[in-house]
Amino acid sequence: MKKLSFQTNAKKLTIACGILAASVSLGTSAFAFSDMKGNAAEAKINALHSEGIVNGVTSDMFAPKAKVTFAQGIQFIVSGLKLTPTSGSAKASDYFDKVKDKSWYAAAFITAKQNGLSLDRTVDPNSTITRAQFAHLLTQALQSKGNFPVTMMYANISDGDKLTTEQMGSLQILVNTHIVTLGKDNTFRPTDPVTRSEAAVWIYDAAKFAKEVITPDNSTPAPAYEYEADVKLEKAGEGVNKATVTVSNLPNPGYGLSIERIEFGKNKTAVIYFKVTKPEPGKMYPQVISSASATTYLPEGYTAVAKSLTEATRSSTSNSSK
């Protein structure tokens, strides 16, 4: 598949084994696990340990290649991204058949479910979690926290046929936010179990991204006033749709349209922000109401609306001055 470029504003304890979380400030660390020396992930994992986000399997061993269970992975995501429960009265058994109410990971599963992570009722907390499953849940956790801007290019994942449509959409977001890096020949190894070092590095980068980039959902949505815009979605390839934005009330045929960014929100929604370009100076155009179109690309399964960037910027400026 050809690479398709588009811009997005992509919206959201184990005691012995070790994925333990508290808060994220992600500083440097003087601590070093003895089995991480020379490992590319050493600095990030040591920094997470210094912040109380991960522990080792012993006082000085991290076991970077060990597989992660669903229980560990969910605890990791919830704590690393500071997800909070929406209801304090829920029990794990309200949502899951195999998550015991008094287990150390029960609170994390409840919080994950309440924040929109797609955990099945029959999930086994002791089973290993794959790279695709962990990546998908991590993306959902990011989207639950708010909206985030990033310039994206559709990645051709050579083993993408092993991903579901939903997992493909999530992975596209993680790849283009540089939270996940593809391997040799653009492989991802979706069905391989995620390892402790892989999960820790993804959490480190996701937490850093959330802290620096994500806009909370309590921000005022950017309205559009001037232009009548329509979005048409068509399948463009495996896991991706082409989105065509058309503005139908332009003053004359000289005006054009450009896509500036896309904002991903919860529940697979997206807002495509466009800018109307002015006519070329010195040219004459008939003064008739005209239309113009521009295209971008979205992960499959997303719905979209289009809004004027000019009005969004004006609204943001007005709100910040209040």
C-alpha cells in the first residue's frame, strides 16, 4: 500500500513481579537494574522505577524479556497514565467474570473499564497480553484523557493482516505519535506477547506524550460559524478511510480548501479542521457561490465532522482572554 499522509489531532501491582504504578513525572534516575545494562530501554525503565511506576522481579533484576499478563498490563496502563475511576461503588465482578473483587488488580480493571477500555467480560487476568492487545488498550487510555495534536502519515504495516480493524487504527496513532516504532521491514509482531521492557517503554513514552500534549476533555470545543462543510468517508485501503471535506458556500471559484489538522476524540470520533484559501491575486472569478474539496485519511471505524480552523482559532483566543 502507498503511504497516505494526513494530519491529525488525534483525540483519551504485582508485588513480586513488578508492574507497579503511582504518578508520572518521568525524570532521570541514578538507579540501574543489573540486567538492563546496555539495553536500549535502560534509561526509560530506570526513570520509571525512580518514580515508583515499575518495580523489578528482585531488588536489582527487571527481567526485560518476561511476558506481561493482562493483570500486569492493565495495572501498568491505568497507573502509568493516571486513569481515575468514575464511580467508587463498582466491584470488579460487576464487569468481569474472572477478576476477583479482592485481587490486587481489581481496582485497575474497574478503572480501565470505566474509562472506556475495551476489556471483555471473560478476560483472564492471568493470561499473557499480546503486543496488539496492549497497544490497542494503551491508545484507548490516551484517548480517554483528551485530545492530542500530531502530524501523521499512514504507516504500511507489513504484518497488519494479523490486526483487527480496531487494532490497526490504534496502532496507526501510536506509530505516528512515536510511542511505538515498527521493526525491520515495517513489522509489528501483533500476536507476540508484549514483554516487560516493551510495555514499560510504551508507557513511558505515552505518559510523557499525555503530560506534554494532551488537552483535557473539559476544554471548550471549537465551533465553526462561517462555512457549510460536509465529510464523505470512503475505504482507501486496509484499515484506513479517505475523508473528503467539501465546503459548499464559498464566494467564488477562486477560493480553495486545505486540511490543517484532525482531532481524535472518544468513541472513534474525529474533527477535521480546514482552512479556506484565498483566490490567486490578480485573477478574476465569476461571483457565484462555489464549492471546494480537500482530502485526508482516518483509521477505519471513525466518524468525522469538519470545522473551520479560522473560527476555531478565534474561539480559542476569545476563551483564553476570559
